[in-house]
Amino acid sequence: MRHASRLAVAALTTLILATAAHVSVLCPDEQATEQIPPKDPAYCANLDAAMRHPGAVPLDQYERTLDDFISHYCHRRLADHWAMDKTVRDAGPFVATLADGVWAGTEQGTHMPVLIWYSPEMADWLEKYRTPGHTAPNPPPVPDGAIMVKEMYNSTPASACRVPDLLKLKPVGQGAAVTVRDSKAAKDGWFWGWYGWPAKERAWHVDFPPVDSNPLSFMGFGQYCVNCHASARDNQTFASPDNIKGQPGAYLAFLSQDFYQNQSFGIQAQVKAPETAVPSEHLKILALSQMPPYFPLTSLLPSSASYLAALNLRQFQPISKDEANALKMPSQTYDNVWVAGRGPREAHAFVTSDQCVGCHSAGGTGLQFPMTAPNVTKDQSIMYNFSPYGA
């Protein structure tokens, strides 16, 4: 009996520990403890200095520094000097729909819910030049070395993760968007990148040397982030001091129909929207988009020949995966040319495809879908990719 009791206690303890890893049903990103691993305070201070100069060393070296900095949550460790958002924020509307008696929600933001951290230079610039009533029409550039770390979370809407202790959030699933100011390295003035905490579900790695799949770089200058950030009123950033903890004003908010997540009203609540419950046919097409890099043109719409002719597209014969792998093409990971900070010069009339991929890879940013054509079949709605690189 005593042995059986010990087994029962052990089993119960295991169950408690397993459920304690995630303490919130609506926000699985919330952990049981604060996510600041122990480290010598001087360790982060040294990394902080190296983080400020992305153009000073080869990309692989800088990425290792950045990996060390963020994986140890140095942006959180330096909280005495760095600033953070007031809370987790939506980056767009969250729209609820009711289908077949089930409430579902759809995130329509440019990013998943975010929590941004600002280096002292960045926070000071925002306070000085973007505080309401003190907004300068032509503010000076953001100082070199300024950093923003945009942690992003799986749970939607943001209200799901507005937990009492924000330091218990762990953005492993979505990672973080990182921007570092370096006006000497690139014409737009920023180093851009996506960072994923090393994890099985979102394996992040240093870009050089490239892995066998030969992907586009996770980080670098002139990245696809510019496609959206170029529309900011100045300095390629939409950041506002209103969002920062300790600053006056209300943080930026969007429509958030999250009522059903806490109140079912006798109706089954479902946080993640099924594919059959998206609010419009347009969004349904986007949600079900499948854009293979190689496809037989004969499988398009019934009037595919006239349709392609109308688009003035040339019909190339598809090639097999083996044939594609056999092509001796330069690695797209290494093939990266952007307009340098000292430019533009005549040579900058040429840039590589990664500078255009956000639009010309059939909606590579996920925010717009040019160079595609819908094909609605009986079973599903998909979009065909007519972009030159078909990626």
C-alpha cells in the first residue's frame, strides 16, 4: 500500500508539473516562472555594446551575437535602461464570427500580438519627436545603434495574453522581429530580421552557411520588412511613445471581438477559427492559399490559355524537383545586394530578388497577393503563384 501511495503521489506531482508549464488556457505563451534565465549582469552589458553595430562584422558573426543577446533575454535583463510596451498589443483587428453554433475568431493584423522592447536611444527619440504636441514635421534620423525587439505571441487576440506578469511570457512559437539602426550600412537605415528561439517547431539558425534548403536569409539589410515600413511617415518605423510603459496616453488599439473567449452564452467557444468559418470568401481564399513553386499550367482554370494570354504571361514548361535541384544556381542565401548607406550609385540600379520578393513572390509578406490567380474547385479554394521565382 505504501508503495502504491508513493506511486500515486509521484503521478500527481508529474501531472501538476506538466500542467504548470503553461498556466493559462487562453495564453499558452504564459509560463509558470519569469523567463529571464540566470546570467552574469556584465554578460548582457557586453553583448549590448556589440549589438549596436550590425554592419561592422560579417552577418554570421553578428547573428551569433544577436542570438546570444536575445536567447538570454538581455533586452529584458537591461530593463533598468530599456523601455517596454505597456502590455501585449494587437497589430490589427480581431473579428469574431458565429458559424454552426460555434464562435471563432480571425486575426487580421500585420503581426501576431506584440510586446516591444526599446533601447534607451530608441525610447528617447520617440519621447522627444513623437510625443503628442511635440511631434516634429521633419524629425532627425533615429540615432545609430537604436534597437527594437518585437516579441510576438501565438495567442490571439492580445487580450488573451494580458497577464499580470508579462515577464512570464515566452514567445518561442512566433519569435521576435528585430530592428537595429545602422544608417551607414543601408539606405533605409535599418538592419531587419526575424529571430526564433531555437526550438523544434520553429528552428532558427544562423544564415551563413546556408542549410540544404537554401532559404532566403532570416536577417540582413534591405529585408522584406521594408515593403511595409517604407510607408511610415518617417524613419521607417510606426513606433509611438503612447505604447511605452510609463509614458502618458493610451496604447494603440484595434477592434477586438474577444467577448466569446470568456463568455460562451451557452454556445461552444472556439478560439482558433476553422477554415470553414472565415468571415468572407476573399479571406477564405487567402486562408486556404496553396502556392506550389511548380505546377502544370494545364491544371489551371478552364479558360487558362486565354487567361494567361490576357495577363501577357509566358508559358514555361514545369520542371521536376530533381531537375530543379540539379540546376547550378548561386545560393539565394548569399545572393544579396541592397542599396548601401552611402548610395545610391549607378551600381545600385541593380538589386537582388530578395529585395522585391515581398511583392513579386506572390504575396510573400502575407499582406498582399499580387501575381496570383484564384482557382475555386469543388473541394477548396486555392491560389496559383505566377511570380517569377514561384516561392
